[in-house]
Amino acid sequence: MSRDDPFSGGVAPRLRRLDQELAETVTDAQCRDWTADRPDRVGFARLGQTRRELLTAAARYRPTTRPVDGPTLLAALTAGLLVTLPLLLVIPGPIRPLPLAGIAVAGVWAALAVRAGLRRLRIRRSRRAAAGPAPIDDPYLYAGLRRRIESCAASARADRSYRRRAAATDLEYALDWLSAAQEELPRIR
């Protein structure tokens, strides 16, 4: 769990980070319930409801399309140009439509292949990375999530857009589900 400043940056990136952390926590809690390592029958469901409310609030901030990251886009464009430009220089005389179409298709396929290769490398690296402690074992999980959700709700209440102000209500529902999940924690005697 990252211990970032709750008032730094916009609300949308903070909600995305919260969603990623909650997704990992819900998966871990659900796996532990299934293996009976830490029996918790409704805790993961309530954490899942918290995540659902966070996603509803994030949808009010999120644009419709997700941007592609810079290095991947740059590598794909470079690969497309490296395939397309030499083929354009090899064709003598006036450029005919059929070879030009073939060159354009080859450039697009090369760009897609490079992008897929980079994605596969990124996945392979993340699989090899050492796993830290499970998110559900973090003793400050609920306090940290509560603090960050409250700061997002405060930012949403102060927004000028009525759509984004409505996200504060969704975040308050998320806080309710989070406190319900915290109440379901197994008691240690």
C-alpha cells in the first residue's frame, strides 16, 4: 500500500490507485476465505462493494477512452516507420496504389507486433518481481483506505462540476461499506 499524500494530485488518479489496491485486497481476501486460511465469509464481499462504489465515483471523473502510455506509443510508431520508410524508398518511379497499401499494412502490423511484444515483456517482468506481504495483512489497510477515500470525497465536494460533486456521495457509500467490512474482521482473543 502506498503512503502517498492524500491531497496530492487529482481525484481521478487517486481513485485509480485505490481501485488497484482494493482489487488486490479483495482477491487476496477471497482466496484466503476459499482456502480457509483466514475464514471471512462476508468481508471480501463488503470490500468488493467498496470497490464497486469507488468505480462508480471514478466513472464520474474518467474520460471515455484510456490513453496509451508514452514509451509504448513511441516504440510502436518507430517500428512502423522503420518498416514503412525503407519499403517506400525501394519502390522505383511513381508510387502505385497496391504496393503503397501493402507497405501501409506492413507498417501497421509491425507497430502492433512491437506493442504486443513490449506488453508481454512488461507482464513477464511483473511476474518475476518479488511479491510483498499480502495487502489484507497490512495493519493500516482500513485506516489508510479510509483516509484516502475521505480526502477524495472532500475534493469531490469542492468541485465545480455537479457530476463530480455527485462522486462524493458514491465515496461516502464506499466508506460505509469499508466500515462494514472492518466490523467483520475476525476477533483475536
